[in-house]
Amino acid sequence: MYYFFLKKFKKKHDPRRMKFMTPARDSDGTTQIGYKGIPSGFESNESAFEFIPSNHNIALVQVPMISLILTYSEVEFIKAELAQKGHISTDAKTHYENGVKAAMEQWDVSISEDYFENPNAAFNGSLEQIMLQKYIALYFNDYQQWFEYRRTGLPVLPRNDGMLNNQQMPVRFRYPVDVQINNTDNYNEVVARLGGDNINIKVWWEQ
């Protein structure tokens, strides 16, 4: 997934790139070669590449780890979507830009004055662009990125031959083993209603 982030960050000249990930290194293990990733779900292994790819910044998961729920940036992206769809009368572009700025401020990253002058970052009126920036803003926010993708199908994520589950994004978790063992009767009843305990079968509220 870092390949996906890197491509988007590069197009947008996004300063979060340096916060979220490490520089790639040459095969000697020490020489930095900028930010460079490898595609998600490629069929081979990392030895097929003649460099050590960028990875997540381990400092972000060390104590104290930042993990915020329902941030100001998320609220602004919610408002941007509502405005874009015509459900509220405020300006989608303003909410979009507020969301991007707040997402960077959350990580103590300074946004450049000309960030939104870049055509890849400037608001173009589409839901896809709102959801892409929201997806990035929800980094480290539990499963919220996945929830939003299930809801909207956005952003468009890469698919490659090495991905499991026929390159499909799962729509639900399977029930835990302890539920299957300790609550067997109810588990069997619910699974029968769903049509199976399968990661590709939607739960009742999505059907």
C-alpha cells in the first residue's frame, strides 16, 4: 500500500511523505535513493527488486502512538462529501481544503502555500478526490479507511495478480473462533441467514 501512497504523495508534492515513510535504499543497504515503493500484491518477493523499498516510519507506532478518533479533518471531509452531493448548502471546496490542512496539522506537517495550486491537489469537485484525501487523513485511524472504502468504493486502489481473494476487498470479518465454539447455536443461525461465514458476503445492513 505504500506504493499507492507514494504515487499520490509524489503527484501532490505532499509533505506527509517524509512523515509517514522512510527513504528507499540501494541494494547496499545504506545509500538512500529517495522515496520509492513496490506495488501491492506483486507476485514475486522483495528480492526481485534491486533496491530496498520505502517502508512505514516505525517512530509513528512507538509509544506514545498517535491514534485519534473522529478528528476535525474527518468532520471536514464528511461535510465536503455532504456539500458535494448537495445535502448541505456550504462550500465543498472549503471543507475539502480545511480537511487537508487539518490532516497535515495533526501530524505536525507544514502545508505549502501553493499546495492547492497543484492540479493533483486542487479541488476538482469530485467525490473521488474528497475520499482520496480522507483515506490519507485516516491513516492510523483503526479500520476507518476500510469502512469508508466499503461504503463508497473510493479511492480506487491498485490490484495486482499476487493479491488474494481474487483481488477483491473483503466486506466483513469472519466470526472469531471463540464465538463459533462458545455460541455455536446462535453462530450457526446467523451464518445461515447471511448465506455463509465468508469475507465476501455482506452483513445485513449493507445488503
